[in-house]
Amino acid sequence: MKIDILTLFPNMFDNFLTESIIKRAINDKKVIINIHNIRDYSKDPHKKVDDYPFGGGEGMVLMPQPIFDAVEHLKTPDSYIILMTPQGIKYNQKKAYELKDKKHLIIICGHYEGFDERIRTLADTEISIGDYVLTGGELASMVVTDSVVRLIDGVIETNSHLKDSFNNNLLDYPTYTRPADYKGLKVPEILLSGHHENINMWRHEQQLKRTKERRPDLLEED
């Protein structure tokens, strides 16, 4: 998979690309991630990328020309273009699995007070990571990238992500490690029994219980 991210703040991605699973996936050539400065595509002599909105209003708006030119330069027949915006569909694990099967993602990070409406015509989808507003789409694009890359075959063990929260619309079951008794807080006896069938049944029951208590809306989606 190849991921191209368009941003006004490329330095924000320095640590993101050089740590943990993302770094390993890049080193193992499971994914290619390129960060592009939108200003590099501006035709303005001062590399200007924003302007005041027609009709008045607060703040500055991203201009179409740099982003259109950047997308046209990067786009291939395999490209799937994502616009990060609070107005997009709410991101979830199902969408991460859908994106995992794309060969090439182009992710556009919004900033300032938004972007020229015509930029929307470039996107195959618009994504929001939640009902709140960030200063820009950079952090949101990292969330999407991380959630997708970890699903790519060979990046982590398949069983690890198959048991993640939100698979089958259920939260993950509780897990424990040594010691079995810590400050009076004990590991459930069933996990110490060695009876794997009973353990699996207990874990599924815990998933249902936890989901019902914390995210009943997930059960309603079935």
C-alpha cells in the first residue's frame, strides 16, 4: 500500500513515521508513506495557500489551486482520495478494513477555517474521527493511517486485530497478566483454569457485558 498525505505542517509527522508499528511496516516495505507540503504546489510567489472567504466571515480558507495541483500530480488509477473534515462520515473499524484493501490512499488535511468547497469534488470520501474540531486534519490523518496500516497483512499478527474492540460490534474482553493477586485485586479464576473452551465462553460473555454497559449503541447496529 502507498499513502500520500497532503498537509501544511509536514514536521508534525516526523515522530509518527519513525516509531513503533508504523516504522516497522515502512522498514518491512509493507507500506510507503509520503508527506507532502501543500505549499510546494502553490503558484503564488510567496507560496500562499489560503485567502479570505467570499461573502465575509472569520478566518482564512484553503485555496483550491495548490490542493488540486497536488492531487493531480499524485493521483493514479488506483488512488482513493480522503478529505479529513468534521463534516465527514464518522470513522470506525469497518471503514478501516475497507481502506486496508485500497492500493493507494491520498489523504488531504484541512486547516484554518476550512477549505474551498470545490476541493470536495476531489474526494472519494470525507472522514471525521469524532464530533469535535481539531486545529487541523493532521492528527486525524495519523489516526486513520495508523488504524489502516496495522491491518495490512504481515504488519501485526492477524489474530491480534481480529480480536480487537469493534470487530463484530463488540468491545474487547478484559485481560490480565502476572501477578495473579495484586493488592487484593485478583485475576478471575476461570483464566487460571487452563480450560480454553470455558475461557473463550467467558471472554465472549464479558464482551457482551462490557459492550452493553459502555457502548449499547454498537449492539443496536446489528
